[in-house]
Amino acid sequence: MKHAHRARETLCEEYQQSFRVLPAVGAEHVIAQADGTMICTVAPGTRRGKRPREWKEMRLVAAQAKDSATTVYGATFGSVEETGRRWGHCTREAGWGLNSRIHAGGDGAEWVRLLSREVFGEQGVFLCDFFHVSQYMGAAALICRSDKPQAWRRTQQKRLRAGKVQKVIEALEPHLEPESTADEEAPVRNGHRYLSNRLDCLDYPQALALGLPIGSGMIESGHRHVLHARLRKAGTAWLIDHADQIAHLRVLRANQKWESLWN
């Protein structure tokens, strides 16, 4: 824990600097993704008896220059604003320059979409994770084509890849549930609303043409090997501050700065 505390101090000192001081020339395309994951936390107290446990969201951010094998991470229990600062620092370290285009991605959560606009501005383009969209289509398929749901879902996926989002929306419309139906029982309406509210975040043809990912595999992988491998072991629960410190230690190591902790 002593070394984890030092790791947090080291990284937080870096995060205090502005990430907006960019080099004139950087990577042509930088992939940037963000997502939240739940960590089991426990209230402070003695070890005797049961203590209340609560799942807290830790936000993970990641960035990687296109065609690079090096990913830069950041993690925090903090606010969306703090998450944005870390995302900016990760992206700059990954190769963000004044000439770069930022290919931002996530599951379409409102905070991620808005944060990408705030951090990357005109240099960024946000794309909803294709496989997250496919989950909505898979749920709606059971209503729209109950006899062949998988075939219907694959058809909508092909349309999305081809940029025919309006065709997908039109395929959903005849099967929309009544407004009186609860959201939990209205998969078609949920899918229709998800697509209709994110029309500017579904340009899969452009991403595919540029050789950029349409899924969020980078951040999902980061969840597993940066955070979950240590913080979500079976039966574990953490004091919030301890989990935060360990997350910084894991991030520092994943960012290939382990030696800097000792030199």
C-alpha cells in the first residue's frame, strides 16, 4: 500500500498539468475509449462482524495511436471532469498532436459521449460500440422476427456497417411497443430510441474505411487486465481509498512506468 500511495502521488502530479499543450505533429489517428466498471467496496471499521458493502463505479480511460501496440490508461473514482483530464493526458501521451484525429468510442453512455466532445473538441469523432448496438438489435429481433431472430439481427448489422441506419430504424418502427409498456418489457422501443438519439455516432463505414475499430475491445481488455485482475478477485471488497491507490499502481505498471517508481 505504501508503494501504491506513491504511485498515485506520481500520476496525480502529472494530471495536474494541462493536457492541452500539444505538439504540432502527432499520430494521424489516435483511438480513445472510456467506460465504467464496478468495484466492491466496504465501509471502514473493525474486521469483526459484517460491514456494509457497496459497488462503486471506477472509470477507466485508454488511448492508443492507430497501428501501435502500446496503450495508455488512466483510472479514477472521481468526477466526470476528473475522468476527462485523465483521458486527455492518456491521449496526449499516446500521440495526440494538433494534426491528429481522435477516434473516440464507448457504449454510448451519455457521460462518455459528452466527455469526448469536451476533451477532444473538433478533433474528435465519437462512435458507439458496434457490439453494444448489436445487443439492442438482438433483443428487438425476438419481437420483430420471432421465427428467425438471428437472421433479422444479422441483416440489421449489415445495414449498420453499410451506413443504412435509417433502414434499421424503419425496420423497428412497425413493432414499437405501446408507450404504456415499461422499458424493461419494450426491447424494440429501447433499440429505436437508442439509435434515434445517436445518429451522429454511428458512422461505421467511415471507421472501417480508415481501418479504425468499431468495437470497444481496447477498454474492455483494460478492465480485465488492469483493474479486474487485482480489484475484483473472488470475495474481495476494498476500502475506497485503498482500491483507488491500487488502481493507480496497476495503471502505472500498465503504462510501462514501473521503473520510474524506483528511480
